[in-house]
Amino acid sequence: MKPQKEIIREANEEKILQAAEMVFANYGFKGATTEKIANEAGLPKANLHYYFKTKSLLYRTVLEKILEEWMQAALVFDKYSEPSIAITHYVKSKMEFSRNRPFASKVWANEVIHGAGVVSEFLETTLTNWLNDRIEVINKWSKQRLINNVDPQAFFFMVWAMTQHYADFEKQIQILNKGKPYSDKDFDKKKEQVTALVLASVGLNT
């Protein structure tokens, strides 16, 4: 059993990180302040700085956490040898991330759009290595004729665009949906449709 102090620390860090996602998404790095983040987390500003000494450290931690969770979602490519199962799990997990963590997706998009000053190293090392491993899986499936021959990099770019769109362009979607956000039922239909489109792009049927 964890000591009470450790439980409190983990709970406070999680509150801060969730609040930071929202504030960084809404204000960007420059517009965000630790005071705004502390207020959103419901903690004194001094507490925030106890866990994260600077805004830059907190921002970097948020971005690292987002990338880590995205990469975790792709472990299905190692777990399942059947393409349709692996791809279905991956696409649906990406859609769920957009649904449940829209601020996280927006923070990442804003960072990259503005030159990826903080995540350049992640992109050049961690994400590049991760993508190369996934590309090997797609190429293997193509050689085995389990899926159509596709450009693996283009395939992943397509999946990211189709799934993260639901977070990054959430307001646009709401306006085009007669001013209303998608209900859970509506979103489930979109999730199934996007999954079917991705599967069809490599010659698989749902």
C-alpha cells in the first residue's frame, strides 16, 4: 500500500496536469500562467510550484505525457498479428482520446504548428523510432498480402488527421452540426465510420 503522502502527491500532480492541458490549449504557452493553471486545479500557486518549479517544466511534462499515451495506444500493432484487429483497436483508441482528452490534442497541435520548439527532440528521436517500428509492421503485412500495399507513413498521417480532427476542430464540428456538440451516440457512429474508412483504405472490410 502506498504511503498517504505519495497518494496525495500523485493526486495533486494529476490535477495540475489536467488543468495545464486545458489552460495551455486555450491560451497557448505564452498566454498561459501558472496562476491560471493553479486556479483551474483548485490548488494554491505555491503548491503548483512545489511540484513543477517552472511553467516550462510543466509544459514539457504535459507534452511528454501526451506523446507517451499516444504511443501506448499503438502497442496493439505489437500485440495483435491480425491487421483488422490491430488497426480497429488503434483507430478507436485515437478517436476516444480525441473525445475524452481534446485539450491534450490541441496542446500538441499548437506546439507543432508553432515550430515544435519543445518537442523537436521527441519528434526526431522517440516519435521517429516509434513510427519506424510501426512502419515495419505495416510493410510486413503488405508483404504477407494481409493488407493492400500502402505507404505506411502516409497511412499513419491519414489516421492521425482523421482521428485528431475531432479534437483539434471541435468548434468547427459543433457549428457544422447545427451548433450542437456530438452526443455519445453520434460520436460512436462517427467512430465506427472512421474505423471502416481506415480499414477500407488498406483493403480490409469491417
